[in-house]
Amino acid sequence: MHRKDVNDRSPLRLLEASIHGGLGKGNLGVVIARPGVGKSAFLVDIALDDLMRGKNVLHVSLEHAVSRVCDYYDEIFAELVHTQHLDDPWRVRVDIERNRRIHSHLDGNFTPANLEEAVRFMREYGEFVPAAIIVDGLDFETTPAGMFTELRRIAKAADSELWMSAVTRRDAPRNERGIPEPVSRFEDLLDVILVMAHDGSAVHVTLHKDHDNAEVSELKLALDPTTMLIVQE
């Protein structure tokens, strides 16, 4: 199957339809789950979808070394090749690696300022303009509200959409939208909020905020715990 056909048939088209065309440039999205449920895999799936459409992606991990993030991409891409019978996978893989940058901050030194500097440097010296920025592992428990204001400003200036992951607990209180703490504290600063939960057989993905829309669509997506691919339920 050609890469365009894989993208066209991707379950992520359902997500785009559910949030009225996608996250959108200059906007912030977050996927929430308990530890080990598959947040990083979900973000890699989103990134691979963009990369296979020829878009640039900057992936920033606050939990894993660059080599481990590369392994995530390799493992999930291999499953995509196998399940979708992707044509010319080596050429597609080369294009993916050309259009991707991975940064790692394992010492707690991640700030909006160093993200902004990285984006500026890549634009000016590498002619690399990310259509999507992934920030995986931000600690919402200790992050001040001003961080999200700055991340939105950076995403808007870069003409990029920005996806994040957040950890919650099984017994975390939820607000009236069903958004668990600690993310519920920052609901007004985020545009799209997804929650992942494992019921013993599958990891279900539910939509809890869709930009400024009062009503949200019922999202029929899951993460296959075996392949780590997003699938339609």
C-alpha cells in the first residue's frame, strides 16, 4: 500500500474529524493516562502520521534518551509496515528520519526558552520548520500555568501544533468534563484533551475537550497494546 493510502485510511482521520480538522497551528493538545498505558506510543503515532505526509516534526522527550525515542519510532513503524503492507518501506523510513528531529532533556532543564531557541536555530541554520512539536513527559503536577502560555506563544510563532503527554492517577479527582487532575487545573489553557484508559483488553481513547466547543464527539479510537498502533473501535 502506498504511504498516501496508509495516511488516508489512518484512524487518526477520525480524530481530526472529531476535533473539527485537527489540533491546529498554534494550539496545545494533551493526551492523559496512568503510567505505562501508552502515552509515548500515542504521540509517536501522531508524529509518524505527519512524517509520512512529508511534514517536519520536532520530538522533545523529558523522560527518555534520544536512542530510546528512536527505538519507539522504529518499533511502531515496523508494525505499520507489517500491518499495512507499506510499499517501499526503506524509502519511507529515510524520509521520516530526514523530516524528524529528536531532543532529550533528562536533567530537568527543559524550559520554554530552550525550546524556543531550538526552534529558532533549526529554522535559521537547518532550514527545518516543524509542523508539529511533541513534548513528552512534562510534569503537570509541578508545571506552572505560565509554562503553557509560553508554549502556546512558541507554537503560534513557529506555525506549529504542539502535543504533550500527562500522567494521572487511578483515583485522581475529575472535573465536570471528566478531565482528571492535574490536567484539569489547566483546562482553559489547552485546546484538545484526550484521556487513555486500559480496561484489561484494550486502551481506549476518549475526547474530553475539543477547542471551544461545548459538546464533544464520541471518539471511537483505541491503542492496540500489542502493536502500539492507533486503531478504530
